[in-house]
Amino acid sequence: MRLILYVLLRVVAVVLMAGALAWYAERRLDRAAEAKSFTEVGKVPAVDVALVLGTAPIGPEGGPNRYFVYRLDAAAALYKAGKARYFIVSGTREGSYDEPTAMRAGLIERGVPADVIYRDFDGDRTLESIVRARRIYGQTRLVIVSQRFHLARALFLALHEGIAASGFEARDVDTPYSVFTELRRYPSALRAYWDVWTGMRAEEVGKPIAIGVDPPE
């Protein structure tokens, strides 16, 4: 009985320590992002290329995913304000599930021309999207578009990939309707530190694409 209690206490202690560490990592990333992340489009530095990070087009309740909608609204605002000439829409594609194509369609609906939108189908993780922006698309200066909690780790990864990045904060979802989305920011923050510590390895790289020269797919 004592052995079982000892093991249980050890497990609880490890879980609490991991939770505290994840919380600290997320808070540290958020503080570091404050100087580089903007909520007003007029304050965003003008760049050639903006990177829009992907998420599911359909939300957990079956309708349009508000995280997705707000990111596209923010990206379109950048284009209309002359803050970005081209876009990389980076997400995952598997069978009929296709984030980049849905993102491109949404941007076109918002008045962004199709010929300035590059689809990155291998952005399965934030790390992949950042690494590919540098190594495939050759970008060393970007504006990244997402919600603040996502931007914090994206900006951290961009810094360590050699990209001078700013963030444009898409509107957040006021009342979280996806508990998983809200909670995963904490282990994801820890993973961002792990990715940097282990050398920013991406699973797949590929053939270079010159934005503004090579036509979008």
C-alpha cells in the first residue's frame, strides 16, 4: 500500500511540475512577443510577404472556425492597407482536408488576388511553416498572422530560424469554444523551446520557390 501511495505521489508531483513549466514557458513567450506583435494594421511594418498560419476551416460545432475566419480577415486587412504584397498560406493537406486551399479561397473572397497567394501544403506544425518560409520561400523578413497565443511561439521560432518577423494579431475568440485549442498553447510552448534546443529540424524541405517570380501553385 505504501508503495502504491509513493508512486501515486510521484506521478502527481511530476504532472504538477510539468504543468508549471509549461505555464512558465507560455508566459515567457508571450512577454517576448509584446514588442513585435501588433493589433492595429497601421502600426505593422510593411513587408513583401506575410505568412498566414493555418488552422481547421470548420470549427468544433460544425460551422466556420472563428480562429480561421479571423486570421483571414487580418491577412486581408494587411493587403488592403498595403502592408504585404504576397502571402504564404501554410497549413496541412491530407486527402480532402486542405487548409491552404481553403485559406486561399477565403482570401480571394476578401479581395486578395489569387496570383499573390502561395500555398504551402507542408505546414503541418508551426515549426514546419516557419522553417519552410525561410528555407523554401527564401524569406528573411516577414509579418506572421495568427492569434496572439499562436504568434508568441511563431515569433520565437522565427527568431531562431534567422527571420526578422513581426506579428499581426488576428482577433481572438472571446469565449473559447474549443477547450483543446486554448489548453494546447501550454505544451506547445514547451515544444517550441524543445524545437530550438534540438536544432529546428523540419521533416521535409523541398524545392526552393521564389515568391514574385515563380507562379503560385
